[in-house]
Amino acid sequence: MKQPNDTPENPRMPLTRRNYVLLAAGFGIILLGFVLMAGGGSDSPDEFNYAMFSWRRITLAPILVIGGFAVEAYAILKRWK
């Protein structure tokens, strides 16, 4: 009878250096998106600050965050030769 082999078919590491660089870049993009989303509040509750509805906070920052998550998914799934 043939014994089951406990070692994987391909002993290479599942992620390479390129994958880790892309993971770091994706994390940086996500972090930048959250930093751009921060702020815009008012010091006084009686005063309304329209700066919280700026294009940077409403449009640019969420696009960066979603793009960063897409880079993260690509970095994890990409198999380099």
C-alpha cells in the first residue's frame, strides 16, 4: 500500500517578496484613504461645518480605500513564477 505523503507538492512559500511588497503598498493606500477621510468636524455643536462634505472626503478617500482593498486581494491571489 502507498503511504500518504504529508509534504505539499510544491514546497515553495505561498507568498513571495513581490506579494509582500504589494501587500504593504495596498495597506499604505488604505491608510492614506482613511487619513484623507478624517476631520471636517465642528468644534461647536451649534455650528455646522460644510467642510465635512468636501470632494476629498466624499469621493477621493472611499475610492482609495476600495482600491487599496483591491490591491490587497490581487497581492494575495497573484502567483509569481
